[in-house]
Amino acid sequence: MASNTEIVRGLYESFARGDVPTVLQAFAEDLVWREAEGFPHGGIYHGPQQVLDNVFVPLGSEWAPFEVAAERHVAEGDTVVSLGRYSGTFKATGKQFSAPFAHVWTLRDGKIAGFEQFTDTAVVQRALT
């Protein structure tokens, strides 16, 4: 069985390849996903379908590209914290951004049960206007 860190690392690799179905398969049905307030589509979403519809699809259609690069993972028990950088160009304005992030992943029985995002939302907001 893969370690929690290996599961999370695999999510980033799948996302980078555009393999969203594999990402969604890693999510528990009762997943709680928290996008930071001030981030595009910020809010709390429940379950893989809400994350797909309210986060992944909009980000994929509004940014060219939207990239998520995890550089480091720190794990303790059922929690993995991933540190990295977002980057992308917002299609509507043509403006680029790059911002650091911290993602807190909670795992249960080898599945992603929780996600919480921390980032500099002001940097992202500048690209939107």
C-alpha cells in the first residue's frame, strides 16, 4: 500500500498530466474541499463531483494554463502538507501570476478525505483585473 505522501505526490503528477479522472478516483465520496476565500471559486465543496464542477472545470477553462507545482511534502499521521507554487495566465485579462501555496491534505483509508488551501490570494486577484 502506498504511503500518504506517495498518494498525494501521485495526485500532483496526475493533475500535471491533465489526468483528472485519476485525481477524482483518489477522493473519498465524503471529501470536504476548502478553497481559500479570495481565490477564484473559493468556498467549501463536498464530494468529488462538486470539486470537479466548481473548481477543476472553471480553472481549466479560465486559465491557460493553470499550473500547480508541489515542491515539498511534510507528513505526520493522516495529514500531508504540500508546499509549492501556482502559476498561470488568466485568459480574460492576459495577465500572469505566480504565488506560493500550502495545501493541507487529510487522508483516510488511502483516500483523500480533506483538502485546505492557503495562498496569497491578493497576487491571484491582480491577474483577474
